[in-house]
Amino acid sequence: MFLRTALLVLKKDFAIEVKTLEILVTTLFFAVSCVLVFSFAFVKEGQAPPDAAAGILWIAIAFSGTLALGRTFERERYAETLRALLLAPAPRPALYVGKLLGILVLLALDALILVPLIALLFTAPLFARPLLLLLLLAGGTVGFAAVGTLFAAMLIRSRTRDVLLPILLYPITVPVIICGVRGTAALLESPPDETTAVMWLGILFALDVVFLTLALWTFEPLMTE
Amino acid sequence: MKKSFVPLAVVTALLFVIAPILIARAPYESEMLLIQKIFYFHVPSWVAMYCGLLVCAVGSIWYLFKGNRVADRYAESAAELVLLFGLNGLVSGPLWARKAWGVWWQWDAKLTSALLLWLIFVAYLLVRKYGGPGSEKLAAAVGIFGAAVSPFVYVSVNIWRTIHPKTSVVPDIVKNPAKGFAAPLLVSMLAFVLLFVLLLMVRVYLAAHQDALDELYLAHED
Amino acid sequence: MSFDGAQDGSPDFDSVRLVDASRHFGRRRALTKVSLTARAGDIVGLLGPNGAGKSTLIGLLSTIVAPTSGEVRFGNQLSRELGAALRQRIGLLAHELYVYPELSARQNLTFFAQLYGLNADAVVTPALERAGLGDRGDDDVAGFSRGMRQRLALERALLHHPRLVLFDEPFTGLDDSAVRVVSDRLRRLAGDGSIVVVATHDLDLADGLVTRVAVIREGRLIADEQASTGLRARYRSAIGGA
């Protein structure tokens, strides 16, 4: 029942998104703009500092992720369909998981474009340890989206949701960003510093567990008005 | 207000009178000289801030799951005190840093992680202020996540940036009371924690009266 | 239509009761000490001006809004004792319609049917026919008129044959013939043993449809009685006199 509900919500979000691709296209465009804007800040004489690629990658993911979160829940707010979901006899945390999976798919597609783009623009050896990079990206996006989905869902009732989402999301997800950036930066060294990357990965997964547990635990009481 | 308030206030006042005397008599630290005395103000501020963080988190959990209004008052009041004591620490920290490292802000691990946690609780208060009806619940979530993320903030910032030259200064001082730093520090800490408790009591008292006033407004309309 | 959902073991009830239920938002009072009972077969008309607290009351009955004080009882049990399965028994048509404009009518109904654990193949096509959308089922809801959306939303709310049927302004945007169809539908639901609660500000439509009238104003229940003709005059006296 739990998994079936989560997958139903995911399938529904997918059906909406494939019709227009609106969130995917706008999010990607925004992510690429972020990369360019930050390039102008960091690149000097055709060279960026060695760690810049890692920072820009994660900032682009975090910023475009916020955009995707806002838009995804705007769709549930427009005709108050989030309430209709909450009225269904399904376990409510399953709705959270369904929405979370949708955001994760979007962020994964986001990263799929961003990583090669940044590797190309900054001649960064991002693919030196593909598995570790993949795990860092997975751990980072799960942590970011776990908090983001919960907060975007609860802010749906608030008039000031557009402002409050980034205000709440960024301070709380700073450890996720630090782990992601430093882990990725460790991989960019030559030779890649695997020990450091694995250490950051460990902290990241511990964070994911804490965030997911808390979110599943608080979703139901947070959603009752 | 509770009966314990007045004796507690007297004890706190006494401690705040004794502390400066002890601090003045404490030996000068060999490298930092006078500026080291900020320490007796700086560290207790953080201790009080973390007390606030803890009270806010427990109050938030209590409110979210039990719907207890009193718990919400404690959470809100504690968050405001996090703001106050955190500001204390954030102002006194750079004063020290200027003298110790020659710059106001050095992205030192302890100071940076404290700043991040402080920001989370500023966000908590922003939600309460601008979130509209029902924002107490949203704020409770921020309080819970803020407390849960605090060890991670500390660990990650610490690994990212460890240049705090005094990483072990607190345990050192407590372990070696002979140096004469421990007594004034402990008295200052106790004074700040008691001050925190007193302010919390006053603020909760005020919140309870605000609620009572709201009730009266509602009753008046009947 | 009959109650074929009983075998799934979700809690059933034949009355729903508010006992001194209040809901405050800070200093704003949405509902104050409302006590109201609705039984199977009733069509309760919830009347009152805009902002009177009708939607909050519907929210309390749908379990989506929790009371600040007082209780909501389904049969003899409190909503929090019954849990998620209780929602299998509640259908809500709210003002905001609860359908995805980006999806087609069929996709909307299929999604919600599956969410309620129903056999979508069996229930969706008949529901589209009843909504008069048999030939528009695969068009996006975004292109529908308010009336078409309203009819679709109505079918969505009733897909799972709820025991408690809650309608918030169900006649908005409907033409006369559609209003008659919806009214007949409500009577049939009540006749089959549903508890129907209709919030509306339209007295003419409520007159002759509802079996009981509850008037609320500024969050308070100011009248609760058996319906009879001449609703308009009595509503005026209840509202105007206060």
C-alpha cells in the first residue's frame, strides 16, 4: 500500500511533466545560467581555481532544486490537489515519498547535464572516479530533496512560501552542501583523494538517514491543519 | 510567575557581581593578555545559546505531536534567546579573532558553525513572523530539523576548516584549575545559564499573558 | 448506487457529530463551539454568508482540519482513533475542485481511483459518462469550462462511494439542467444511506433539496432545524436578526 501509493504519485507527476516538460526545461536552463554566472565570478585569465568546479556544480544543483521544488508544489496548490491527496486513505508519508522521488528524478536529470557541462567548461576531471561522484551526487540530492520536499509541502499553506522556502532550506542543508562540495573537490585533486571523498560520503549518508527519518516522522502532523 | 523566580534572580545577580571580580583577578593569559578576558563572556554565551537550541527542539517536538500550547511558548521563547545569546557570541568572537589572528572573520570552524545554527533559528523566527496562520507548526519543524542538523553542522564545518587555535582551550582550563582560569569561567557559565533560565521564564510568562489576552478578545466577542 | 465498499474493512458509521467543536487561528476565530449531528439519509444544508466558517466546518468533517477544542465523532469514535482507513469513507468536493488541470479527465479519475484502491477500468468510464464527458474524456481539464470541471470534480469526489459526502458550493458554474442532475444525484446518495452535507450560499438551490438546515454566521451555529419551504424568509430572519 505504501510503495504503491508513492509510485502512483510519482507516475502522476511524471504524466504531468512529460506533457510540457516545463519544470525540467526551466530548471535546466536556470542551472546552466547559474554555472555561467558563477564562472564570471571565479574564472581569471581563462583559469578557474581548482575547487571552483565542485562549488559551482553544487550551487547550481541547490538553486535549481529550489526552483523545481517550488514549481512542483505550485502544481499541487493550484487546485488544492495536495488536500485531495491528503484525503486519500493511503498512509500520508507515502505521499511524501512519492513527491520526493519525483524531485529526485528531476535533480538526477539536472546533474546528468550539469556534470559533463562543468567538466567541459572548467576542464575538471569529474569523471576520474565516476562511482564515487555518483554516490556523492546521490547522497547530496537525497539530503537536499528530503528536507526540501517536506518544507515545500508544509509551506503550501503559507502566503509567503516563495520567500520562506529558500530561507529555511539553505541554512538547514548547508552540511549537505559542504559534504558535497568538499567530497567532489577531493575527487578533483590529482590523484583523486579517495579517502577524503569517502569520509564526506559517510557524513552525507548519515545526514540522509537523519533527514529522511525526521521527515517521515513529522510529515503527518505537519500536514494536518 | 513561579515562586522560584525571585530567589533565582537574586542568585543570578550575585553571580554577575562576583564574576567580574573573579575575571579581574584571574591571571593574564601569556599571549593574549587582556583580550583573553572576552573568553569569560564569549564561551558562556554559546553555552546559553545551545541551551536555547535544546529547549526549542524539545518544545517543538512536544508541540507538534501533542499540540501543547505551553510547549510552543517555550519553543518560541527559547528561539528568541538563541538569537540574543548567539548575537553575543557572534559579536565577541570577531573581537577576539581580530586580536588573535589579525582579522575580524577567519571562517573559523566553531564560529562558522555557530553562525549557521544561529541562522537556522533566525529562520525559525522569520517563519513565525511572516508565515501567516498555522506557522507555529511550520516553525516547529524548523526547530526540530535545526537541532538535528546541529551536530552535522559542527562536524562538517570542523573538518572543512580547523584553524581554531584554542580547540582544546576549554577542557584545558577546566582540567588545570591551578592556572586560575577555571573559577571565573565556571562562574560566568553558571551566571549565563541562570540568566538564560530567568529570561526564558519571563518570556514564557509574557507569551502566556499574550495568549490569555487573545482568549479574552475572543471571549469579549461572545 | 449502493455501498459496496463495506467488505474492505474500513470503519463504517451512520452518523457524524460535532461536539462543541471550535477552530481558532491565533486571534481569528473560524468556528466557535459548534455542535451538529448528521445522520445517514440526511441532506444537511450548511448556509451562511461568505467567511462564516462553512469551509472550516467542512474541513473538520473531512478530518483535514483538526479542531482547536471539542471533538468530531464518526459513529461513536473520534477521527484520530480511526486513522487513515476512515478517509476511505469520506468524499469531499471543495471549491478548489481537486483535479489536475494538466491531466485529461480520464487520467484524473484513473489516478484517484487507484489512490483509493479501486479497479480503475471498472469505475472510470461510467464516471465520465455520468459527468457528461464521455466524448471529452481524453482532453486536458485545462480546456474545460467551469461547469465541465465541476461535474468532473463531483465524480472524482464520489468515485469510492463515500458514506460521508461533503460538498462545498457544488453548484458554482453549473447551468440549470446540470444543477437538476446534481440535485437528483444528492437525493439518490442520501436515499442510499449516505450522509450528505452541502455548504452553499444559494438559498434557491438549497430550498427543496436539503432535509435539514444549519445556519452559521461568524463561526457560530445560529439555527439547526428540519427544512421546510420558505427557507429564504427564515434564513433572512436568522441572519438579519443577529
